[in-house]
Amino acid sequence: MTYTHRNKGTCSVMTRVELNDDHTIESVEVMGGCNGNLKGISALLKGMKAEDAINRMQGVRCGAKATSCPDQIAAALTEALAEMG
């Protein structure tokens, strides 16, 4: 299942996640933001359970911002899981 999330409060504007039926992450693509860092994060997430990734990244802040790109990835994964039911 592929889910697209419009990011809020970050340089990146959108996150697309693809989850397998067992909730493992097939892919993560973030548009905008720090390209190299986000490609690295995406590579590290592949094969990880969405729930584990959410627990690690949810609440991470970028400087004084209330959110970050990893926090927005966690939001995308949370929404994708909710949509999967």
C-alpha cells in the first residue's frame, strides 16, 4: 500500500511511504528537505516495521521547530497504518 502525506512545518513538502501487508516498510520517499540525509534515512527504514520506525522518530524536532522530517515520516507511517486498518 502506498500512502502520501503532505508535510507540515518542515522544508520537505511531502512524504510517500509504501508498506507491505505485514507493516514492513518497502520504501520511503521525501520530497524537498536535505536530500542526502533523507535518502539515508529512507535506506535505513527499508525492511523495518512501521511501528518501530514510528517509535524511534515520532517527536524528533529540528532546531526550534515543533517537528522535523523524521517526525513527518512518522506521521505518514501512522496515517498509512490507520488507513490499512
